[in-house]
Amino acid sequence: MRALISVSGGLGDMIMHLPLFTKFPGSLILSDIYKELFSPYQLDIIWWKENKSVTENILKISLELWKRNYEFVYGTYPNGRRTNLLLALSPGKKFFYDDGNFSLRRLLWLTKVSPGIVRIPIKYPPLRKYTDLNSNLIGIPPDKNFDFKEFSEFSEEAEEKVPYAIIHPTSKYKTKRWDLYKFIEIAKKIVANGLKTIFVLSKDDKEEFKILEYELSKEKADKSIDFLFGESINKIISYIKRAKIFLGNDSALAHIAGISKIKTFVIFGYTRYYHTAPEGAEIIRLELPCSPCYNFAKGEKSVEKECKLGIACLKNITPDMVWERISKYI
């Protein structure tokens, strides 16, 4: 029996690993934040409950892992504290990548206190996609023909609105966002060339939604611009799957577009595009010598504090640069 622990990543990690997770012949340990995303799939999942404390989750899940007595347990890369704790307390032989980018105390505890641990050293930062690393870790290739499962009410609704472009102008971290007004400029050009455009925003993007509604009120009135605001991830999947093109920041939704094999453009700043670029996407970035510089151990906020150029790698990308890349696909 095999188990795969992945309770430290974000939505983007979950989406880009879906073609791998759905092929894994064992149990998955995942955060219940992503229950909706995984709801269409018949998978054996042990849920980390976010409304419970770390201690409660560690104890309950560890006991379940020992009860099932797994022979092999894997911790997905990049490693996080929760994944590492569960891995160390799991039964059987345990595999994880060690890039040297975590504390000595944690490393010693994992490798010396926990029996059966198999530490696989890799250079930091590894110049490979996370999906490739984790595929090698568990010895299973991702499903290259993966297709998102859908709910009929969402697919039928999206089908009625084709053709259209999708723009996702936000991301979880504001330092990763290209200027909203530049996205508005691009949207107006797309519409002027005869293609309807749908903006996708999360329920936390209230201020951005207000700005877009105001700046694009004329286009909204003539139905050349529309919005998906605060909708379910499965509804968003249905819309992105049918888009003519996708344009957005380095964010979770770009992976839906890449996996769905639609024409995908992603604007990257300081983050490591060679780790998280969506499948088949065209990357729009400046070739600054200091970029990418992101260290996930420090976090996104540290970039804003430490960057002496004011995140020029992202802010100096112009609408003309982006339009030049996407215009031939409109």
C-alpha cells in the first residue's frame, strides 16, 4: 500500500498535480480546502481538516496511516512543515526530496529520529518543474491526456458563450500581479478585435472587481465584457476549458488553461517559471539578470522588502509587449 502526502501546497500545486494525483495507486493526504476541486474524482483521500489544529490533524492522520500500515509513503516537493511532520510520523519507507532549504533541526529530526526515511538530495533551486520532480519521486508519469471532469450545468453554460478570451488579472499574492490597468488596456484591444472577454476573479478580489466594473462599464453594457466573480472552481474550469486564449499572472488558474491545452499566456516576474509554468504556456517575462529571485522559504513579502528595483521584472512589462505576443491568436 502507498500513500502520498501533499498538505503544504496552494491551489496551483493541487491543480498542476491533478494529472499525477489521479494516476496514483494509493491514498492521498490533502487539505480539505480543496474538497471542491477533487469532488468529481473517485479518489481515496484522507483530509487534513483546516478547522482543526495542527496537533489534532497530525495525531489523527498519523494514527490512520499506521492503522492502514502503508508500505511506502511519499512527501511531495516543495516540502512544507505539515508534510514533513506527517512524513516523519508515518509507517513504512518514506521518501522526500531534500534541497537543503530548510532548517538543520527539521532535517536532523526527519533523517535520524524517523526510521525508514529516504532522503533524496537535490540542488536548490532544482531547474525542473515540480510536477516532473514529484513524478520521479513516486515513479509514475502524469496523465498527458488528462481532462478535467465537469458538472453539466457549468459546461452547458460556458458552451453557450463561446468564443471568448479569459483574463485572470489577480493572484493570491499581490506582488505577483501585473498592473490591473494594463490588463484593462489589453482587454479593450481584444474586444476591439471582435473577441468577447471574460474576467475571472475570486471572492477576495472585491476592490479589483469594482475597478473593472467602472473602467469597463461601456463594454459590460454591450456584453463584450463579462465577469466570473467569486464562482466555484469547477465552474471556472468549465469556462477556461472553452476559452480561445487565456491571459493571466503566475497563478493557480493558469494551470487549468495549460492542462486544457488552450493557448495560454502567463506573465511572470520574480517567481521561478521553470518550477511552476503551466503546461505548454507561453511565458511573458523580462530577462533581468536578477530574476527569478524567489525563495519560497522566505515568502512573497520578502521580495517586496528586499528588491532594490521595485519588482521591475514585473512592473516594467508593458501592454505593448503583451499585445505583441497575444494579438495573432485573437
